[in-house]
Amino acid sequence: MDEKVHFGGVGVEIEGPGIVHNQPFDMPNLPKPLTLEEKKYLLSVERGDTATVRKCIKRAYRNQHIDINCADPLGRSALTLAIEGENLEMTELLIVMGVEPKDALLQAINSEFVEAVELLLEYEEIVHKDGEPYSWEKVDKNTSMFTKDITPLILAAHKNNYEILKILLDRGATLPMPHDVRCGCDVCLRETEEDSLRHSMSRVNEYRALASPSLIALSSNDPILTAFQLSWELRNLAFTEPECRNEYMELRKQCQQFAVDLLQQSRSTQELLTVLNHDPESPYEEGEPMKLTRLELAIDYKQKRFVAHSNIQQLLAAMWYDGLPGFRRKPLLEKMIDLSKIILIFPYYCFLYMISGTSDSGKIIRKPFVKFVVHASSYLSFLFVLLLVSQRADVILLEKLGWTDTHLTGQQRGLAPSLLEYLVLIYVAGYIWEETCEVWKDGLYRYLKDMWNFIDFTRNLLYVLVFMLRAMAYYQQTAEIEDNPTMKMLGKEHWNAFDPQLIAEGLFAGANVFSALKLVHLFSINPHLGPLQISLGRMIIDIVKFFFIYTLVLFAFACGLNQLLWYFTDLERKDCYSTTSGEGMVFPSEEPNWVEHDSSCAKWRSFNNLFESSQSLFWASFGSTGTDAFELKGIKSYTRFWGLLMFGSYSVINVIVLLNLLIAMMSNSYAMIEEHSDTEWKFARTKLWLSYFDDSPTLPPPFNIFPTTKMFLKLFGLRKIDKMRKDSLKRKQRQEKERDYRYAAVMRALVWRYICLQHRQGDSNPVTEDDVNEIKGEITSMRYELMNVLDKNGMDTSSADKKEKTVIGKKNQVWERRLMKNFQLTPVVTAEDEVELVRNVESVENEDPLDRFRRVAKLAVLNSSALRWGQIIRSVCKESQIGRCNNRESFKKQQNLERAMREAKRKLMNASPDRSNEIRNVSPMPVTEQSSLVKLIGEFTDEMKKESDNERYLTVKSAKSMRPTPRELDEGRIPSINVSQATPVSTLRKPSPPPAPLKPQQDCGPRIFKKKAPSPTGVMQLTARDLLAKQIDSREDSNQGPAVYELGENRNNDVIPSSSSQDYLLDTRSGEDMNAPLRPIKKIDDVKTIKRQPSDGWM
């Protein structure tokens, strides 16, 4: 149908966000069925026959016999076919002759046909008017290949075509930045309410365009920074919109890879330093330590592949071992000796730097590797002090010297901190100062992003609480001893459960654990232990996820068991806190009676309250709680059964299922780390290296809390660097300009090398099917151009036209078959749909009476009760797996095949009987192929063909001459049957009546048929089905002949046109001077006969 069918009132009424209320649906405007002339027109465009296309368009303007904007069943117009074939000449012809472009510009960009893009951009600029939609915006949204949010620039960015993007950006095309996902502007709210899916997909398309490497390289002054920021934004979008997570993560990887590819183009250390030290806010000056601002930014944005690149790692390794020439090339033993020297005398290096930090000897500790070893040695000494404190080394030493008693010291209250504890306090003060300086330098947000800072913060907090509680306990116990001197030697078993000193000892033990775990962070520098440390970090995240579900299940069963067993556990508690007298009387007691009721004292805590129940179930995961905990005093069998059932269910879920799930999660995390172990380890090692470069504190704790000479020089501004910062403003501006120019030059060189590399890689790609098809199209186009030139110069090209197209590809063959068979992308029309379509067909003006009668009659038949009853009967019958023909053309083909089979059967039945037993020395039958039946039917048909005119029709010998003689039969041969196509003429001659059936010869042996030789080039091969159909049609109806085309007789003998492309495109010759295209005299019954007709007029 030509118009859209609008169903008013048909819509969706679903309450909810993003659902359109009462939105009417529009029937898709599918392509119309094509006429024969329109098919020839599209075929000529696809094959590159510009002469025929020009003639068809001119005839269409005069006669309106075809729609030059028609489309094939797949919705591809003539201009689209020319673009897909990359035929620029045909594209120019169609544009100049007035074919509507529609979405041809987007099609050209999608096909990356640069010349067509330039042509169509110029056309759009000519015809477009301000305020009106562009050509591609006028296409029906239901059948358009591209969505409404796709613009030429967005599509070019999707294709990542540098050349097309350059053309569009040079013309001033813009790409607006997408709104934030949480944006609440009127536009976003309106689009979300109208169609939330379309709004989300448009954002994905916009970010896919922004992530194009070519677009970033062309439009950004700092492509690396743009790639970093866009990658981080895409990461946030992936977590904000989990529905499109995969798309955003793929785009993020694309941005990361682009930054790595740009870095790969650096060719010198100077270029690499320029890129890594670029800081727009604080320019890098000669003589200052390298800041590596851009590298720190890459770490903040988690650009792991960028950081782990070999160029950066080589530079960082050279900086890391600065001051130790040849250290990496030394044997392992020499390395261990050098490290031992630094570890043993690290206090000497610290004091030397405190006294003379600006001297050459004092600057040794500023070298990154030396600084790392010094800090590690200081931390190991801190752990050694903690080990001495936990083992009470000072008390044991005094006991060995005989100055005190260890037992009395352990029971004594009100003791002052020991010397080792004061040393721990000094260390903790140094670490607190170090963390404070780090927060001041990096900021709180960046400080909290590092997980190891949480461990340091927790450790320092616990030590501060320990010192506060120890001070509180000291003053509290001193006051108690002053009131009661006997309290000085009170044992800890008699202390209050929440005594400040006992709490301080518990916190001190926890702080020691965190202090020892800090050593794992130092393993990052080792290539063997580093991946294990990273896996541990990933496993901690998995453990946290697991414990959320684990705790939920544990809490659920703890509530159930506590509610079930609280009464019986309370009986056990009363039994535990009771004493039996000598007379057998039971009295309550404040202390548990472990002597008499040890079993009750061990059982009552199991499920007495919710906290105790949770503890029991937790330790049951490790086998500490068994079924004996349910052997309670006074418990009934039914209650005990339910308790054991719940405990067994908990063991199955938490112990068997969830614990194995945790193991699987941890194994998966380790496998992921192992897969990318090199990148992950280098990224973690780089973070550790950067923390020991020059901006970090030089002295380790506890030396960092003592003043140094460098601190006083900095306080009074006596350093050289402080004097240089007081220079004039003009010098700083000059340095900033030099920095920007140097960075811009380096980035331009990197981008140029990257683009050149991409083009070279594209040129080195192997030949694809598209390249072969392009060559085929060029050959075909040149063939038709040559034929057109020869035809214009009076040469006979009819024999060349009859040859079948030999350079057509498989895809084009499929397309031509679908085109000629009226293949439509529409659903199957049911009986109800057919009635509805017929009812919706409106009568047009000046409608032919016969067409009106057919329409009314068809509607009457479809509404008849007999047809409906027949449909009901057919619906209850057995279904068919292949169906049946439902149109006239299919039915005609079926009849032709049936008649051919019937005629072949009749010939076989009338053949002479087999006399092989009577005749000797008969030549054997030739070996035939699998298609021998078809050839045999063809030979039967050839025998029945009568001699016809040589000018137009098939030439066959007369029936008399075709009958083999006995001599020929004895020799095992028959006269050859020549089938050829003669020179076409302009008149149609009716074929002669068919000959009478051949009579069998009873006096001779069976016929021996030889295999026909292949026809020479240019001779048409006809199938048996077509020959029999022509023969039988001519016999049954002598007035109907095969479908034949009449050729135009006017041959133009003009000279070759001039070389002007405009004159060639706009041929001003009159229609009488041009070759008339083929016009069908009769309707073609078989689509296959189209290719067998002479193609002189339209090919």
C-alpha cells in the first residue's frame, strides 16, 4: 500500500515510567512490489550500466512508467545500490538526474565510500533549507536502517574512518556532549518519559562516537588526557547503568587501548618525559625533580595497560635504581651484600641527612631505591621492637639479671610503661606524622582510595587508643593502691572484666596484627610475591561479598535455634550456677560450679541467647560444635529432632555450599590475576615506586619527627629552588609557553605516527570478498560502457548482449534472484489479513471498471460463508510440511512441470521394447551424470521439435530428418541436434504445429542416445522444462507463444560523444534517436525466461 495505515486508538495503556500512554502505532511503509521495468532499472544500476539507467530515467520523466526512487525488497534504492557497489559515476548520474538521496549519505558513510560522501555533502548543502530536516531525517523511522539519533558525524565516528571524520570536522560538523546520566533538565526528562529505551540507546551511540580514536585524535588538543577522562566516565556509566554495562566496558577498553597506542609511538626518552611530566597547572622546570604528573593521573584513572607499558616501565626502572649504577646486572650474592650494608647502617644515613641534607653524602638517601631500603629497614626494626614487647623481653632481661621477679611483675598493678613501650610510642608518633603529611600533600580523597592507607590508619588508631587506655589505667590503679595497698599485687584473674589495662592489651594485640600485615605491601616489588599480594587483595573483596550471605544465613538459623532451645538451655544455666550442700540441698551460686556441673556449664551458653547462638553456629562451621550440644536437660524428643534438623540444614547450606562457593570465588579471582599477572603486578609495583620518588618524605619513622638542617633552610627561604621561584612573572610565563609548545609538538608527532600506522595496517590487510566484488563491478561497468560506445558507432552488439553475465558474485546472484522473484520482507498474509487489506483498499479516481469489479468480487468471495467453512475444514485437516502454491506464477510453473513429466512418461511408454537379447554387438550406453534424466527429457523434446525460422527461434531438424536410420542405429550414433539462438528480429512469428508422435520401429534395436556436446559460447542452453512448456503451449493454444521481447529497430550511428562528463550524463538526444528499451509484448509466465531474452535494450 502506498500510504501508511493508521489505526486510531490502538496503543498501550500501561502505567509506569518511560511508557507512552495512548501512543498510536503506524504501519511500516514497506517497499512496494516492483514492476518489470523497475526491476530492469535496479539491475542496470547494480551492474553499472549508466547508458541504460540514463534512458530509463529519461523515459520515466516523459512517461512516468517507473518510480526512479523505487526500492528493492530490502529497502535499497538505486542510489543505495550504486553506493554499495562504490560506483561513483552511477552515483553522480543518479544525483544529477534527480533521484531522492534519502539516507544515501549515511549509507555512503557506512560503506566508507569517501567520494560519494563528498558528493552527497555538497548536494545536501545545496538543497537544504534552514529549519527543515535533512534528507536522512525524512526517511520512515520504521523502515530506516539508522535510528533518528544517528548523524553523519556519529556514524563516521562509529566506523572510525579518519578521512570522513576529517571532511566533516573541516566543514564544521559538531557532536554535542551527552548529558550526565543523572541530568534533570527538561530535555532529558521529556525524552525519558517519551521513550526511556531510546534515550538510553542514544546515549550509548553518543559515547560510542566519542570513544572513536580517530575523533579523539582529530578534535582533542590532549588526546591522552581525553582518553583517560572518557575511560573513567565510561567506567562510572557502566556501574550507573548496569543494563548497558557490556557496551560501556568495551568502549572503555577502546579508550585505554588508544592511549596505549599513542604511547607506543614515542621514540625517545625526551618525548616520554615530556608526556609523563606534563602538568598544565605547575610547569616542569629544568633542575627540578620529575613530577610524573601524567603517570599519577593514569594510576588514578586505573589505566593499567598504559602504566604497564614497556616504555614507561623501562623509564621508571632507570629512575628507581638511580645512584646505583650496574646494580641490576650484578650477581645475586653481590646484591645481597649491598642490601645488607644499607640495612645495617640505615641509622647512619638518616643522621647524615639530618645534619647535612644538601651535601652529596646526604643526598644518597634521596635515591628512590635507597630510600625504599631505608624505610623497609626502619619498619622491620619497628616490628622487631613489637616482638620484644609481646615477649616481655625487658622483664625477662631483668629477671636474668636478678633485679626482679617475673611472676610478681605480671601481677603488679599500676606499673609505668617500660622502655620498649616508650620506643613503640616514638615509632607510632613518627608514623602518624608520616600519614598526616601524606594527607596534606595528596588530599583526603586520594588518601582514602588506597586500601593500604586504611590499614595504616587502623593501626595508628589502635596504638593511640592503647596509650590512652594505659594512661587511664595507670592513674586509676595508682589511686586504688593509695586507698588500699593490698591491691598492688592483685592477680589478673581477680580484675574486673573491663579493666582499662585489659582492654588496652586486647587492642595492642590487634594493632600488632595490622602492623605485621603491612609487610605484605612490600612484597609488591618482588615479581614472585607481587602477584600473590594482588590476589590477596582481590580475595578480601570476595570474602566480604561472601560474608554478607553467610551472615544472613547464620542469623536466620540462630534466631530459629534460640527460639526453640532457650528454655532448656536456661535449665542448664541454673544447674551450672547452683551448689549442692551436704544434706542434698541445692542453693543458687554467683559463680559457675565447674566441679559438680561441668557439663551444664559447657552447654548452657550454646543457644541461650541470640549472640551465643550465632557464636555456636559460626564455630560449628569449623567443627567446634557437635550434636552433643542438643543433649540438654529436660529436652523432649520432638524438640530435639527439630533442633538437629535445623542444625543439619545449616551445616549443609553454610558449611558445604557457601564455603565451597567462597573457595570457587577465590580460585576465580586468582585465575583472573594469573591471566593478567604481568600487567597487574607492574601496575601495583609502579604505585609502590611512585610513593618513594622525590615528593615523598625522605626520612623514615621515627627519624622524621626530629628537625633537620634542611627544614631550617626551607623555613627561612635560603635554598636555591626557593630563590628561583622568586623570579619575575615574565620568566614563568615564558616557561609555560615553552612547556605547552613542547608538549603540543610531541603530541602532534605521536598522533601523526599513529594515523600513519593505522593507514599502513589498513593497506596491508589481505584481499577480501568486498575487494573482489568491487573489481567485478568495475569490469561489468567497463563492459557496458564499451558496448554502449560500439553501439553508438553502428556496430552490432546483439551477440555480445546475449551472453550471460560472467562476473557476477554470489551475493549479487542472491540479490537478483530475490529481486526478480518479488521477494518481500513481509509476514505471511492470513485469510483475515487479506480480508482486512481488501476492505482498506479505497477506490481511486478514474478506476477501471474491470479493476473495480475484481476488487468487489474478491471482497465478496472473502466474506462468503463457503470460503469460511472451507477454511475451517482445512484447519482441522492434517498440516502440510511444505504447503502449496498460492499464486498464479507458482501454479503455472507447477502445471508446466506436470505436463513435462506426463509427456516424458508417455514417451517412455511408447518406446520400443528392449531387444538386447536378440541383437548382438550393440554399443554400450554412455555413462551419464546425475542430471541424465533432465537431458533425456530434453532429447525427447528435441525429437518432437519442428524446424522453425532461423532468424528468431530455435532451429531444429524436421521430424523426418531427426528419425535415425537403421545404419545410424547400428553404428550407435544419431544425428546431432543443434540448439542455438538466432539473430533477433522485430517481428514475432508463431511456431508451426507440433509434429505427430513418433511410432516405434519394431524391426530395429533400441535407440542409442549419445551425450550432447556443450553448446558453444554465446549459444543459450534451454532446460527440458522450458522446451516442453513451449511445445505443449504451442500445441494446446496456437495463439499463445512464448514471451518474447521486441527490439527497437532504430539504431543510432552517431559518433562517440565528447569527453565532457556533463554532456555524457545529460544526453540531450531525443527519445527517437536513442535505442528503445525492451518492452514486453506478452506477459512473462516464467521469471527464468527473463535472463534468456536478448539484453540489448536494457543491459
